[in-house]
Amino acid sequence: MAFNGTWKIDRNENYEKFMEAMGVNVMKRKLGAHDNLKITIQQDGNKFTVKESSNFRSIDIEFTLGVNFEYSLADGTELTGSWNIEGNKMVGTFTRKDNGKVLTAYREIIGDELVQTYVYEGVEAKRIFKR
């Protein structure tokens, strides 16, 4: 599938503002903007295995499209939600356990890049990855 492969962070757009809206403290925002995140995505039908590795942590995530699962962000924020495919995008809708607010995430391939877009409380950020 198009998302399969190993993707390394290339650049961010508005990521610090997004982390601020999420309530991430200034020190973690500075570190998070330079985390050297690498994502390996493997799709098998409706099942995905995603390995995230950064300067701060490595985590393996397994999920099935449309099935809720629990996930913790690098800053410790706990979420529950699911990913789905809409057209050529993966769309994730996650609810924060601490305040019930929704975080929406999108993954799409644009040219030779994986673009992850996050939207929280009206603040949008992008993280752009290259193979």
C-alpha cells in the first residue's frame, strides 16, 4: 500500500503552536520540534502496524481500521479513537481522556512525502516526512 515504508521527519509547519494548544509545556515543545521522528508503516488489509521512534521513545502501535484503540502521545497525553481511510487519506479521530476534546489527524501521500496534519481546537499543524 502507498503508506507502507519507513518515513523520516523532514520538516514541521506550525507544530509548536499546535503543541501549545495541546497544553505541552515550553521545554517539551522545544524538544518535540526536534525529535528526529521516524515512522515505519506496514499495512496488511485493514490492519496496520506502526513503529514510531524518536529521540524520546520507541513505540509499536497495532490497529485495525475503524476499531477504537488507546494511544499515548510522547508528552503522556492519553487518547482513544480510530483510524479510517477516506479516499486517499488516513483519517484519525481521537478523544483526549483528560478533557474530552477531539484531536483529528490526517495522513496522506503527496508526491514523495508523507504529510501528517493535526487539528486541535482550531490549530492546524503539519509534519512532513520523506522515505
